Amino acid sequence: MVNNHFQHLSLTLDIESRPILKKLAKAHQALAELKGVASSIPNQSILSNTLALQEAKDSSAIENIITTHDDVYQSDSLSQQFVTLAAKEVHAYASALQNGFERVLRTGLLTNNDILEIQASIENNRAGFRKLPGTALKNDLTGETVYTPPSPDEIESLMRQFERFVNEDNLVDWDPLTKMAVMHHQFESIHPFYDGNGRTGRILNILYLVKQGLLGSPILYLSRFINQNKSEYYRLLQAVRDTGEWESWVLFMLEGVEQTSLQTTQLTLGIKELMLKYKHKMRNDVPKIYSQDLINNLFRHPYTKIDFVVNELGVHRNTATKYLDELVRIELLSKHKIGKDNFFLNDALFQLLLNVGQK
């Protein structure tokens, strides 16, 4: 029977069918490989900086906030210089993800305060939980309402229950990946905010895996999978509301974890191999300017600029300019004038990022 109103989650549900248990094994294997490969990169912030922007770009695209890799990487959130409004929103998402990650590392929890902070960072306001009815979802063809989010006077209570569900491991005996899939469904169905629910919910997926020790840094690329399978994602979300069909939804999310873990592992290995090539070439061709900090800078920012080198290496502006010009000379970077700024593009890294998930 179709019920288009919010359904309370039964914690006694026997969700983990045989197909789900088989898929869980594959998803965990892929996730463990990603965690291991990522931990072998000496400076974790390289991955989390670069990949957080990738995740942010794809998560924002699900909400029709469309931007390009160029616009995202040419923008600078530290100086608040953004090429486009969409690029600004992507950087806000990446910042919310990074701040949420740091909070979870500090506390080992994922609380409603964290969720409110994440959404405030994405939306750049502190509206908090919504005080008005959520937008009803309608069938595009018939115009009939297929789902109505809970009323505002239920939100506080539902989010307290949600917080308990996320943080108390003994409430259910489900695998953490099953729980993440259920959590995501519940959050999107509660729809606690005026705006930013989808992006906040996708950040919570990653942070929950960090909280459970399944990821060491927030680098899982789940939004790309969702974006590539957007209609199926929304269809399965609704199928659970209509008929309680959890198995297909959980299998979809586990497939996403497995696929994106494998893709991100390949990307991480590619970045590691590229860093080694840059290291050897710099040591051979420009030994006087070689440093691990300079290599880290080139891989933390696919588009670097003089200010980034000055700030991160603590060198004078003239020195930073000399470093970057030398790297252009030996063809590790290419120089681009964009507006008033010179940008130095790590072409090989940019190509790697562009190709992830395309094979």
C-alpha cells in the first residue's frame, strides 16, 4: 500500500538479506583497500583537499549546481575569490565536509549540532531546522503528491531519534554500511532543513564511515555514483516510502560504496605514482628548489598560484615566483593568465582528476 507520509523506522527490521550480506563483503573489501592505499600517502591533506572538491562538485551537480573542474580549481576559498557562483557553492560544500571531518575526529560523534553546522556552512546561513512545511514531492506526469515530509513540529523529536540512531551502536545489529544506507534514507525523508538536505545528507554518509573507522579521511567519492544514477537513486528512495522495499535501496548504496571505493583507490594510486615522478624530475633537473613541501603544494592545488606557495612554504614572493617559473621550464606545470592572476596548472594531476570514473 502506498503511504505518502513519513514512516517511523522500525529498529527490529530484518534488513540484511542474503544478497545484501554478499554485497556487504565486497563493499567492505573495496573500502578497506581504499583506506589502506590512502594511508600510504605521506600527507593526508593532499587527498582530502583535492578529493573533497571533487566530491563537492558532484554532490552539487545532483542539485543542478553545475560547474567545471577549471572553475572549481581556479577559485580560492581562503581569499574568497570564486570564478562563478556555482564554484563558490562547491567550495562551501568542501569546507563543510572538511570542518565536519575535523569535528568527528575530535569527538568520535556525529551530533545534531554537527549536522546544523554542516548545513549552515553549505547554505551560508543559520536558519536551523525548518519552521515551515517541507516541499511535497509530486509525480511529474500526474501531479499527484507522492511524498510529504514530516511537519515542522515533529522535526526536533525526529532529529533527536536520528542522532541516537547514528551514535548508539547497540540500537541495531546491522553492519555499519547497512546502517549508513538506512541513515541516509531517514535523513532525506525527515528533510529537516529549508534547503541543503541532499548535500548535508551526502556529507553525513562520508562522516559516518569516518566515525566508524572505515575511512581514515573524507575521500569516498559517493556523489559521483549517485549523480550517474540519479533517477534510480530517487526511484529507490521513494520505493522504500511506498512499499518498505529496503533491499534494493541498500544494495544500490552498497554498489555505490564498492564502485567509488575502487575508483578512488585507482585515483589515489595514480596520484601517488605521479608524485613520485615529480619528485624524481625535480631532484634531477632543479635540485636547488626541490622540497617535499613544494611537491605537496602542487598536488594539493591542481591550479596553484604564487600566494599558495608563499603561504604554505613560508617563502618570499620572489622566491615563490622563481620556483613556479622553474617548474614551468621543466614542463611539470603550465602557466595560465586568468584575469589578473597567474595560475600554474599541474596538467598531469588535472587529467587524472578529470578521468576518474570515466573508464
